Amino acid sequence: MKLSCCLLAAGILLSACASAPMASGDRDNEAKKFVPVAGTASLYVARRSEMFGMLIPFKVAVDGKDGGTLAQGAYQMFSVKPGQHRVEISTGLNSTVLNVELSAGTNSFYSTGAKAGTAIIEPEIAIVPLEPMGKFMISQSTRAPIVE
């Protein structure tokens, strides 16, 4: 009886994992070509798949522009002008910000996930230092839809 109750509880928890709709296959495939639009840089933010914080939806924004919600294993790509940019990841309760400098014609990759805060889960964001690592990370993810 205890085992069946535990299995039922685990099933309910897993079915409630943070999820979000995904972009069409065409948009996903286009972003995975890794070719920035002329005169811009491509900024990719991917959410890691991990047990910790899996129930918490992460919202991503660049320069205040809403990029939608990242479920685990999802990414978003932003075409931005060269220069300084502000990448923000928010859980609704708290957020983290990373300021980055990008050049035209480049791809830039960032990974986000959950870390333990003082009382609640906090988002974190890190630069993916090598382009091949970033491309691999994105190739294993699905693009989240852009908020229009």
C-alpha cells in the first residue's frame, strides 16, 4: 500500500513538471543553423535538464524583451545588434542578470538552471565558453516559442 501511494505521488509530481509549448520545427531548425542575420549576433539561452528545480518555470528576457518560458531542455535564440545586452532569467520570485558584450556575426551561448537559495530556488546563468559546446547544448534542446 505504501509503495503504491509513493508511486502515485511521484507520478503526480512528475506530471506537474514545468512545461511550456515549443516552437515549430522550422523555427527550431533555422536557429540550429547557427548563422546570425547580417549585422547582428545570435544569443542562445538554454535551460539544463535537472531534477533540482524542475517544477519551476523560468522566464527569459534580453534587454527587457520577453523571450517566453523555458522548460527543461528548451532554449531561446535572440538576434541582437552588436553591443551591450542584459540577459535576465526569472522564476517569478527572484531573478538573475548577466550583462554581455556581443559582436556582429557571432553566436553566444548561455546555460541556465536552478540553484539553492537561502529559502527558495534561485535561477543562475552561465556563459558556455566554447562555441562547439554551445552548439551541442542547443542541438540537444528544443526551441521555445517567441513571445510576439
